[in-house]
Amino acid sequence: MHMRETNGFTLKKGRSAPLVLHPPDALIAVPFDDDDKIVGGYTCEENSLPYQVSLNSGSHFCSGSLINEQWVLSAAHCYETHIQVRLGEHNIKVLEGNEQFINAAKIIRHPYNRDTPDNDIMLIKLSSPAVINARVSTISLPTAPPAAGTECLISGWGNTLSFGADYPDELKCLDAPVLTQAECKASYPGKITNSMFCVGFLEGGKDSCQRDSGGPVVCNGQLQGVVSWGYGCALKNRPGVYTKVYNYVDWIKDTIAANS
């Protein structure tokens, strides 16, 4: 679930094998983090997360969250010129009858630095409003920043292995706590900005991973995080790093208002 790997870190976006891009552009078959799936999680109850969407460009490559009937929030590193948003999904390889496939009309990245990667957040305007029902509905934006120790739910169709690759067809879930900012910064010295936070387990074993990127971190019913990056997946002292949605609520509201 992270855009895990660029300049030594892994972006959790990805379409295929567990390949991590390193500075000399060498590809190696070890943990990568750029759109991963959940490691150490469980299969979500079908259609229990109606805000979860799959971003598709020939195949699933990232996730996002429906924040109103015509707008999806995702990660900037998930940008593609043509995106089909797939709502109401559980098994992304099977047509189950609840899906809505809607093309993106506008894709708006926050001014974003892929090298840091700060401001990893993006809005997608749907070409037509989603039909809201029991299997497709919105998630609330945060009214306060995420508090350390809060239990959150992370979800996605990303890689389920720390080493190697195994991409699930069914949506995976992981319950994990928000870490303190001190723990987060100690895990990634010099890399964590005020617009990032860590969720997970310092002992490793549970994390988001490739192809989870852009997906939701929901705490107490509010969308607190967007899957962004990390070093590998589920490694000791390398928790997942997430975009802090609270810092961007004004940008989100202003951008939607300006593009309605």
C-alpha cells in the first residue's frame, strides 16, 4: 500500500512483480513498496468498506477513497493520465454485480515532490456521480489530526508478502495503531515531514505494501491517512508512512469547489 521505492524508499504503487527501483535504476527482486497490498492482514468482509475504490489503467494499480459522490482521494504518486475508478469492488477479478466503473474526468495532484515524497495526495473527479448505496458510499474527512495509539483500519489489494509477491483478488484489511511522531521519525531519520505519519508495528510483520498506494487509513470513522511509502513492507522498525489527510482538508475543499 505504499509508493514504496524511489531513491531508496518504496512507493506503494505497482502493477507486477516485487521489484524495487533503486537509485541506479537497478531492479531487484526483493521487497518493494509502491502500491502494495496488505501483509499480515485478513480478508475484509465483502462490501464492508463501501468507500474503498480500485484505480484501474488496464489493471488495478492503486486504491483510493470516495469522499463525495463525485470525488476520490488518492496518492499523488498514483497519477496516470487515464484512470478508471472502480467502486463497489471486493474481488477485483470477478464481476459480482455491485460494481460501478466510472472514468476520471479530472486528476488533480497536490504540488508534490517525488524525491521526498512530500504532499503525496491527489484528487480525482469522476465523469459522473457515483450512485450511493449500501455498497458504495463516502468516508468523512478528519476533524482533528490522528492521535498516537488510535487503532485504524488499512485496506487494499496490494502485495501480501514481505519478500516475493502474492497479489490478492479479494480486498484485504489490517488493524494497526498510529505511532508517535517520535517513533516515526526515528524509523526514517530526516525523511518524515509534518504532513506524514506512521501506522503499524515496529516489530514488523504487518503493513501495507505494493498496490495498496493511495488507499485509506480510517480511524474512528474518519479518513486520516493515504497509503504512501515505506522501506520494504512489514520490516522491523520500518512502519508504513502515510499522508496526513488532516493537513490537506482545506486544499481538498478548495479544489473541489474550484472544479465543481
